[in-house]
Amino acid sequence: MEADERVVLSLPGGGGYGEPSERGPDQVARDVSNGLVSVDRARKVYGVVVKEDGLGSCVSDSEATTSPRAASRPEERPGEQEG
């Protein structure tokens, strides 16, 4: 390597912290737009329904997101209790 050269590493993000269902829907939609999260994973992991805005980006669908997010919380799932 020459003195003016550099090495750049681009690694995937970590698992993060906290409940995925508490991440802001607009933040999840931005991650989908940036190619960091798939539409399917946004729905399954974060409980956020994402749709294209027609301008090449994605936005969260607030009406459709309400139900999956409620179902993803332990206190909302039938038969599961924290403890």
C-alpha cells in the first residue's frame, strides 16, 4: 500500500439492543430504502409494513403496521407471559 491509500471495510450491522418492535417505523422504512433490511424482515422482525412511495424510497404504512406490532409484543401474544 502507498502512503495515500486506505482500506475501507463495510460490515453489516449488529443485532442492536432493545425490542425490535420499539424501533421507529420511519427508521425501519429508511433502512429498507437504504438496502439494510428487506421488506420481509421489516415485517417479520420489526413488525413494520413498508411500501414504496413512488419516488424510489420506502415509507411505513402506519395502518398496516399497527396490527403486526401489537402481535409481536409478548404481552399481546396469547399464551405467553413475561416472568
